Amino acid sequence: MDVVLIGCGWVADYYMAAIADHPSLRVVAAMDTVPAHADRFAAQWKTPVFYDMAGLMAGPAFEMAINLTNPDAHFE
């Protein structure tokens, strides 16, 4: 299943480590509105990143999004 991560903070690193144990899951992209977070994540995990939802939605196809943002940011 192709998935995207929304939020590239430290929690995303734990998810990437856990996802590695599940070969049926493949992270095809990630998104964070803080460019420094997205850029660090991309450099570490070699994953395409986006800086807004419009870019992510126009990016690679995916079947599931995992929202790792702060609960206060979920509405946005």
C-alpha cells in the first residue's frame, strides 16, 4: 500500500522505522509546512517531500495518508 506522511517532525522518524518492518507499506512522499522539517526528512529518508497539501495532492498517487501533525493543526 502506498502511503504518505503528513508532518515530518521527530514522530515521522519513528514511523519510518516501524514501516520498514512492514514490506506491504511504501512511503511515496511526505509533507510538512515547515520547510526545514521537510528538507531534513527528505535528506534522511530519501523521500520526496512537499510543503503544502496542494503539492502533495498533485504528487504521487497514494492509498492512505498518516497524519502526524500536532492535533491543533489537524483542521488546517
